[in-house]
Amino acid sequence: MTQLVIHHYAAPQARLRLWAGIVIALGALFFAVGQGAAWLAAHPMAARGLQASLLAGLATGLGAFPVLFLRRPQASLIAPMLGLAGGMMLAASFFSLLMPATGIVAASAAPLPLAVLTAGALLAGAALMQAMDRRFPHAHVDSLDDSEANPRLALVVVAIALHNVPEGLAVGVAAAAGENHGMTLGIALQNIPEGWIVASALLALGMPAPRAAAIALATGLVEPLGGLLGAIATSLAGAALPLALAGAAGAMLWVVGHELIPASHKPGRISAGNVGMAGGFAVMTALAALI
């Protein structure tokens, strides 16, 4: 069979078709990039949302960088670090997403029906994350620091990527709506310790340190995908902007409740997790007041 494939692609006509396919694919890619750039140029707020989510995603790689030198963080630090991330995500959901959404609803001409729809959008955002959690097999954050669980590397990577999608979505929606309130900086700050934990978990599963840091960075770059979706949704939302904000908040709240709180509040770590969560909420409160 291998010889047949080699013989097939050794033929001049086959090589010609192969190169023609490559040229067509590259042309389609360049066209898509050009159209995307033109659309972003025409929608500067959407471009701002994409840039904000890219910045937040790159912070994951910044946090992963220390594993090249410091290796795995101490077990006693993992709970407060995860709690810090959870607290910052909770506060970001409140200050940058739900407060602006409720403010728009209160000032609208029909607050009651819009309030019901906004609440439904929040639940829909959480339900979407629940469906993704069931649809894609993956490990959970609370098993990343458990040497006995030893989940497969692919499941860990999928778990991290799923976790980063709603972060990017929320950052993109908030920035595109002009309601950032420190969210981009806050999510970037919480991604730094998160990147260290992720890279350390991959390191503990036997992956070389450079590859663990590179994969942690790659999973952080999933956030611009969510950011782009959020920016597009916001640019198209118009009067339905509160629904986009609430949907992103619901996705964020689901991740915190389903992943970060259980991971940071294991038996024996509850106090440390609570301290980290309160600290993260306090940091985001200060950022929301200052930015």
C-alpha cells in the first residue's frame, strides 16, 4: 500500500494536482485573512476585543515560562493560586459583564422583558459550557495536581483549552462593548499563575519542560478564538448587547463553579483556597475602581 502511494505521488500529474491544491488552499487562506482584517478595520471595537483576548492569552505563556527554571510549584501554593484565579473570574463576571448588562436593561424602554431575556442568556452561557464539558472528553482542573490520577496528556490539554474559551469570550465581549473595567488586565494577571500550574501539571505527567511551557502558551492562545467570537457577537448584538454580556458571564461563572472552586477547595486546602479567592476578588475590585 505504501509503495502504491509513493508511486501515485511520484507521477508528474499527481504532483501537479498536489501543488495546485496547495496554491488554492493558500489563496483561500490569504483571502480569509484579508477579509477578516478588512472587517476588523471597519469595526474598531471588535478589533479591540480581539486584541484584549490575545493579550490575556499570552499571559498564560508568561506564567508557564518559570517551569524552565523553577519547575513545579509547591503543593501548598496550588490551592491559593487556583482560588486567586477563581476570585478574579468571579469579580470580572460581576464588574465587567453583569453590572453593565443590568445597567443597560434598567435604562431600556422595556426593562422587564429584557431583564428576563438577560437572565436567560446567563443561564444559556452556563448551559453551553455544560454541553461542551459533556461533549469533549477531558480531565478536570482538580486532577491536574494529583499525581495518583495521572490523566492522559491529551485530556489535560483539552481541559485547559475548554477552560480558556469562556475567558476569551468574556474579555472579547467586554472590550468590544467598551465595558472593560480592568477585565483584560485582571484576566491576564490571573492567567500568569494559571499558566505556571498548567505547565507544571504537564511536567509532572512526564513532558519535557520546554514542551510543557510551549503547550501551556498554545492553550492560552485559545482565548483569542473566544475573544473573536465575543467581539463578533457584540458588534452584531445592537440592542441585544446585555444578552451577549450575560451569556459571557454565565460561561465564566460555570467554569469557576465547576472547575476552579472544587480544585482550590479540596479537603485540607479550603482555608487557603478561600484566602486566594478573596484576594483575587479584591484585586479585581481595585482594578474595576481604577480603570
